[in-house]
Amino acid sequence: MEERIKRIYIPMTETGFYILYCLQEEMHGYNIGRKVYEMTDGEISIGAGTMYGTLSKMEKDGLIHFVREEEKRKIYGITELGNDILKAELRRIERLYQNSRGEKYVRE
């Protein structure tokens, strides 16, 4: 994994994490926003500026890629680099969670 990208994205913002997590399945920004809102019981609502700014940056950095356009909406998917970043962040979150519970973290 490219170290520069790793330094930029880990630790991830909560918004960035949810966007990348959602893009394990191809979708457009509006659907990502709806899914995040549902996943978090309405606690996180990603505004359009944040959504499209983050998608643009992630695409530029190679974490996601444009798949196709449907009804004037861009559909994105996660790249191999994006998957690597997401897995690293999930490991980091799991370690934090286990440590907070006084459990020994065991890396898989």
C-alpha cells in the first residue's frame, strides 16, 4: 500500500469511512447518503458538498473509480487500494474497540 495514501486516510474520518464502506457495492452519492443515514439511525447525515468533495478526492487518490452514469448520476465502486485502506481502518477500529474493553487485540 502506498505510504502517502495510508498517511492521508488512516485514521479515516467517520464520513470517509462510511463512504468507502458503502462503495464495496457500486452506488452513487445519493444512495450512499441514504445508506449511511439508515446505518447510523439518522446520527450521520452527509451533506452534498462533503459527499461529492470526498468522492472526488477518493477518486483522484485511487481509492474508488467511476463505473458508469445512470440518469445523470455517477456510479462509483471501490478499488483494490480502497479495499486495502478499508481493511486497515477496520483493523484499527477493532483494535481500539478490543483495547477499550480490556481485551487483548489479536491481529488476524
